Amino acid sequence: MDAVTYDGLNSGFELIGAACVWLNVYKLYRDKRVLGISLPAQAFFALWGVWSVVYYVGIGQAYSAMGSAVICTGNVTWVALVLFYKRYGRE
């Protein structure tokens, strides 16, 4: 396999992960309350997502960088919603 194939395959995993994260964002938005989560753990994964975008760009894997940007945006959105609902939600 060449680098383009690995990049394409990895970006597929990134996009599947992004779909899962965005499902969590949708559920949190719909429920407007936070139960049974670890904010520090999710914040870590959001930060890791930022690093992943930088890393993939640095090694020339454009498709993985795009997939990672989608998952990273979902994680950051989720963390922002948790902080918002913890302060203003139905708690």
C-alpha cells in the first residue's frame, strides 16, 4: 500500500469516529443535560484532535487531516455544550 491508500483508509476511520462523536453532540443538544460523563477525558480527546490535525498536515496526509478536523470539531462542540449545560441547563 502506498501513502495515499493509508491516508484514505485512516481518514475513513476518522470519519466513522466523527459520526459517532456528532451523534453524542446531537443527543446532548436534544437532552440539554449532562449525566455520567468525564469532562476531563473528553477535553483530552478534543485536545488530541487538535494535535492530530496539526500532525496529519505535517506528515502530508490531507484526507486524514480533514477527517480529524471533523472529529475534533465534534469533540470541541461537545465539550462546549457540556460546559454550557452544566451552567445553564436542566441541572
